[in-house]
Amino acid sequence: MFYSLVTCCLFTSALAPAQIPTIKTNVRQVLVPAVVTDGKGHPVSGLEKSDFAVFEDEIPQRIVAFRKTYDSSLETTDLAAVSHAAGGSAAVVPPSKVGPDSPTRTYLVCVDTLHSSFANSIQVRRALTKFFQKEHDENGQYALMKLSRQIEVIQDSTRDPSLVLAALASKKFLHGALDSESSDIVSGADTLRKMLMGVIPIPPLDLKHQVQMFITSRAERTAILTRIFQQELKNIIDATASIPTQRTIVLISDGFNLVPGRELIGIARAYFPEEPQFRFTERDTQPQLNELLRLAQKNNVVVHAIDSRGLSPPAATGLGDASHSGDAIISHAPALNEMMKDEDTVAWENGSAMAQLAAATGGIYFHDNNDLLAGLHRAFDDERERYVVAYSPSNDSADGTYRKIRVQVKRKNFRVYAKSGYWATAN
């Protein structure tokens, strides 16, 4: 199983924490990892507990614990402080200390080669190579993974950045860049346009039916791959949550649409605006993404998302060899205009999942920028200046509802990146 692979292989250098007795109290605390940046986006260090304010559903909360850097014992040692502050009487057995040479930060770099174009994957490799040529974190460990039709560990967990460099140059990584679905999506969209413009001859009375069948078959295939991809990402988050360090995932991707087949539906809707079957689709993977968000928030796994598309180009018509048919282009001009508008919308939607992962967990969403190296520096630098605040919710009901969290710094022109909330469950 993949979970076994991650826990037994990917993170073999991480020291497992000692078994900690389960202590039951009537006090619940919420941990909120947070990064504070100045007006130029640089991480701010040196802040104190008094500089922070936390709100749950816009109700001020009392901060009961605070760390300037990640401490794997925070969840247990500070529970005693919370219990004492709330009048509890339960004793808490402190955990065994992790060795002084153990890493305190884990950086898991996940490169999505399923949804990214070959050209963009090469740019990602170049940026990662430049980054790891100079990267050094004496308290960190690194791992490199490729997400495609299956998860592949390119470099096992290591304290040595040079091993990641070697992995980036390996055939194992380069082969993954060829295993992309993006070219197939582009090809499918081009074929559909040609069908609708008559470049691919289809009897007019049969056109709508053929178009619908084409969209259905393509969308079903994409939906299967999207569900597999999200399940793999969930497995990675789940496994990362067990690592006794600060936990960071750097996801690099061209993005993917949460509604498989969305780009095809948009093309068909431009030509058949009144047909209900081309107005919507039931293939929505947002609920599955919500499970990812919930798991990451629960376990304080931070996801930094880097969009490898860079600056978004203007929408292309994608007409291919249809351009020789001047009459066809003129006769379909209104539909083409709508299609181009929809392409811009789809391009924006393709980054939605990454934006949600970052916003929900307190990471950054780096996009519309060709300097991928800058995005990598931003993600890693943030993790070296991460605070952790803890509060005991004034609403202690475990009713399963979602509680919004807002962290504020009592200084002007500072921005806080923190997880956006949690589900108030009993476990």
C-alpha cells in the first residue's frame, strides 16, 4: 500500500516519536501555524505572543500557548498549560525528547507531471535544480516525489540537498515529465472544435449526439484520473501528518480542473448556448478536495502551491488546421468569441484547487509569475520563520461544524498566512 511505502520508505530518516499515553481531558485546543510577512512579502521574525490576536468565527480567543518555531511536543506539553488555565486537573506525561540532531522541518516537494505540460515540467526541473544548488537547512530534511498516474518516490527523505540534485538529473524524474495528461486534454479540445466547425465531417442531424458522446467519454476518463490523483495527494498528506517535525508540502503543478471535462463543456456551450446538456456537468470533484483540506487542517500540514504555468497567455483559438476554412471561421465567429472567453475562465479555474489548498492550510499560492525559483524561495523561507499559536475555543461544543479562524498581527502592513479553519469534531 502507498501509505506503507511513505511511512516505511519515504520518511525513513525521520525519528518516530515515543509512544505517548492518551490523556483525556475536557479541554480542547486548536493549534494554528502561521507565517507573517511584511509589505514586500518577506517573512517577519521576532514577534511575541502579545503581537498576535486570534478569532474563531470572528469571536476573540485567548492564546494559551505560543512558539516562535515548530516544536513537536507542543501538542502535549502545552495541553497541560491549557488544562491548568481552564481549571482542569488532568496530568500530562511529557513526551520523550527527539534527539538533538533530528530534523525539525520536513519539506516534501511534489511535482505534478500528470497535469503539467512537458515544457513546463522542464522549467520546474531547472528551477528546482537552481534552488537545491544553494539550499541548506541544518534543521531540515527533504524528499522529492512525482505525482502522475501513480505516485513515485524520486528521492527518499534525506538531510543532504545534493542527493535531491542528483535525483532531479536522473532518468527517473525526466521520464515522469513525459507522462502527462495535458497534451491529451489539448488534443481533445482541438478535435471537438473541428467537429463543431465541420472540419471533421459529421451529419448535422447527428452532430449534437456525437458531440455529447465525445464529451462524455473524454470527461469520464479525466474524472477517473482526477479522483486517483486527489486520492494519492490525500495519502501523501495523511502520511506526512505522522512525521514528528514541521510538515510542509510544496506542490508544483499546471493545475487541474475540479470539474473533469469542463473545457469541453465550455466549447460545446459556445456553439449550442440553448442546449441544457451543455450548460453543466455532474462530474464535480470538489467534495473530494474538501476531504484533503479537512485532513491537512486537522494535522497542521502546510501546502505551498506553485503554478508552473507562469504568466497566463491570452486564450488561443485552438483551430489547428481549421484555419484554411475562412468561411467556417466567419460563420462561427460569435461562438469562437465565447469560446475564447471561456478558455480564460477555465485557465483560472484550473488553479482553484491549488489556491484552496494553500489558503486552507496557511501556505502561499504562487502564480502568474515566470520566476519559479522565486516561488520556491518564498515557500521554503516562510517555513523557517513559522510561528505556532494555540487557543482553547470559547465554543467548546464538538458539534461537527466548521469554525473559521482568523489570525491578526497588531502591527500595520503585515500579512498573516494561517489555516483558515477547522471542523469541531470530538476526534
